[in-house]
Amino acid sequence: MNVFGDMWTYLSDGTNWSGEAGIWALMFQQFLLTVTSLALATVIGLPIALWLGHLGKGGFLAINISNVGRAVPTFALLALFVVAPWPGTATLGPYGRAGLATLLALTLFALPPIITNSYVAMREVPGEVREAARGMGMTGPQQFFRIELPLGLPLVVSGLRLALVQVWATATIAAMVAGPGLGNIITDGFYRSNYGKGLAGALVVTVVALLLELLAAGAQRLADPTPEEVASPDRDPAMSVGVATVGQSADAVD
């Protein structure tokens, strides 16, 4: 049996891409799951992590909660949510059966990289830059929005990038509770011993994950305030950009 030949046959058949159960429809469902979960995790975790990082407090709690989140298997969370009286296995609009349970599990899965990277991004802003900002008379919020956030933004985006790719790949578990997404192709293929179909679904998930990684990497590069051409081996780019930012903000503060 040529599994890879069967995989190519499945992918090259246009009927497998169209319709409500086609690859395009399932891909959109999984993308919707991914974006919604990432948005919820961002709204919940990002402000808390940024503020704690700005204050320099709660780091032990934030990092260790994130580590606990990494240690708990997402499928275990999904199973717990599904058997619980709430949210249970009810259908949630386009998110399908057990939609709320799936969203909660994926949201919790996305929190650790967002919280960890955002907190560390604030704490890694050089102390000299903070002191210069305070010397300019900046208030706490001004220092956060004009200095710390611009300098920490690449690392913050890095956490979002990591969460995006991880959630996209993990969203296939929705099929385990009859939810939406490309996981249905994978589980149905292996359940029916149609391994070519299962591999086809896995390949589509992998290719999209790589595309999302490339797009997120581009966004992270755009978020970096440090011009590559001015970076030098003997000078900290963060210091250069930080001092320049403080200087540009001086007039507004005065």
C-alpha cells in the first residue's frame, strides 16, 4: 500500500476540497477556533502581564502559572470541560459541538507564551533607559507607553507568534469531541484505516502552520523598533533606541 500515493490522490481530488465537509470549510473552521482562542487569551493575559512587568511585581506568580499551564495537556483540559455540567458538549454556533469547551481549552493553552513573553519583555528594558525616562519627568504611564512598550514589543509579538502556531496545530483535537476543524480528516482517515486521508489532513495542518509562522515572523520584524543598519557589535540596540525614544518624548513631557 502506497500511503503517500493515497495522500496525493486525496489532495488532488477537487471534491475533497469543496462542500461543507471539504478541506477549505474545515480549514476555515479551525482558523476561526484559532483566532478566537488567541484573541481571548490576548485580552485576558496580555494586559495583566504587561502591567506586572511594568511594576516589576508578581513575576514569580506569573511565570509559574504559565509553567503550570504548559504542563497540563490540552486534551486533558478538553476532556474535563466536556464531561463537566458546564460548558459540556452543547453546540456553540460555528464552533460546533463542545464549542465552548474547545475554546476554553485552547485559550488556556495560549496563555503561557503570551504571559511569559510579555512579562519578560517589560523586565528586559534596560534600567538606564528607565532612569533616563524618569529623569525627563515622565510619569509611570508615559514611561510604559512611550519607552517600555515600544522596546518590548518584539518579544511580546514573539509570544503571540508562538501561541498562534501552537493553537493552530492543537486545534485539531476539537475533532475528538466531534468539533470542527481539520482534525476531522485526520481522525476519520485513521479510524477507517484510510491512512492517506489522515496524512493529507496532517499535511494541510503543517503547511498552514508554516505559513502562519512566516506571517507572524514578518509581523515580529515589523514590530522591532531597532533599525538593523544602526546596530553595532559594541552597542546595545535597546539602549540606542531607548535613549532616542526618550529624547523624542522630552518635548511632549516638558
